[in-house]
Amino acid sequence: MSHPQINTSKEPIRLFKSDFLEFFTHISPVTVVIIWLPVAVIFLLLAIRDRGSFLSPGLIALGVLGGLFLWTLAEYMLHRFLFHFKPRNAWQERVSFLFHGVHHAQPMIKTRLVMPPVVSIPLAVLFYGLFWLILAAGLSSPHWVAPLFSGFIFGYLLYDLSHYSYHHFPIQWRTFRFLKRYHMFHHTKTPYARFGVSSPLWDVVFRTYVR
């Protein structure tokens, strides 16, 4: 993705001529919580319901933590290879701008800091399908799908809410202050590095970490 020049206007860049389509490009973090927190809780309850037959409470907790860990990898991969893919023609340039370029052009527009459901829902379905394909069909372990997917969705929620807070709230806690500064450097200095938002772990692993 080419790095757009920052637009300092407080008026959001219009992405579609249609008011109907434009409506779906603006999203509140409250909406994200309303949609995805119940999903994460439901899958956690499904795992707890079956704990006597398959997983102990300790293994359920391990599965949720594993899902959180998998989210950090998915977050890095999506940000680096999907949101920052390098377009080869005008049509791809347009898609790239719709996906993520508009956020780099106007990083402080608060209604474009969390992922719209028109993007997050298909991605969630895709990842759930991968979990089921690998764990249930491939490894004959369907009981791991619910706790891992619950943790994965909790991870996504933490990512989206953290990202919103980096751009719009003063942060005092040292760890989150570091992550906010790290992410802002991605915007202002290194758009092709520092892809981790909730953690710099995978930037270190894949050598896109910049001191």
C-alpha cells in the first residue's frame, strides 16, 4: 500500500457517493463490543458446557490463552499483508485505500479506528472455518475449537479497543504508553514496519521491528 499524505481536515474523507454505503464505513467501538463480546462469551460457555467430557477448566483456560496468542499472529499478518499490500493497478490502489489507506490518510478520525462489521464478520467466519478444518476435521479434536475461538475473538476485541485508545485517549500505564508510541511511529515514520498493534512480538520474529 502506498503511504497516503496525512489529511488534517476534521471532516472524514468520503469513500462512497452512496449515503447507504458510506454509512457502513463509520463504526463506533461500542458497536464492536456489542457484536463481538457476546460471540466470545458464547464460545467460552460452549467450552465450559463440555468441560466434563473433554477439557478440564485448566485446559479451557489454556485454550483461551492460545486463542489470544493466535490472534496476535493473525493481527500481524492481516496488517502487514492485507492492509499494507502493494497495489499493482488503479483498482487495487482503490481497494487498498478503502481497507486501510484512509486510516493512514486520516489517523485521528474516530469513526474509522475499529474494523467495520462488513470486514470483521467475513474474516471471523473465515478464521472459524480454519479452526474447524484444522482442529475438528484434521486433528479430530473439535472440543478445542470453542475455547480457542473464544480467546481469538477476545484478542480481536482487545486489539480494536486498544487501537482506538492509542489514537484518542491519554495513556498513563507504561506498557500501553510504549505500545501507543510504537503504533504512532508506524503511522509517522515507518509505514512498512511496526505492524504489531497489541504487541511487537511478531515484528521481532519477522524482522519488521525498528528500534
